[in-house]
Amino acid sequence: MDWDFIGKVLLIAGGCIIVLGLIFLFADRIPFLGKLPGDIFIEKGRFSFYFPIMTCILASAVLSLILGLVLWLLHR
């Protein structure tokens, strides 16, 4: 296996971990996260149910684009 390839993978993995850590750190300060139209919130008495379906779809699309870009850069 080529050492350059392993170095690229480790750098990209480290960068992804840093970005993910920053997202978790500042998630409560992102104004639209979890409050998109289509997110399901049901509250009845002491019971509440929340399912952020549109937030999940948006996160999936963004992560797919990022992963596609990373794989494209690694393949070059």
C-alpha cells in the first residue's frame, strides 16, 4: 500500500473528526437545526415525541456530498 494514500486518509479522517466535534460543540447555536419544516413534534400531557425527519434528510444530503468529494479527491 502506498504511504501517500494512508497519509491522505488519516488527514481527511482527522479533519472529519474535528469538524464533527465542532458541530456537536456548537449545535445548540445553529438556529435552523432541528426546527425545519417537516420535523415532527408531538406533545400530549407529560409525553413528548420529536423526530427531526427533514433535519436528517438535510444532514444525509450534506454528508453524502462531503463523502463524495472526499472519495473523488482520494481517487485522483
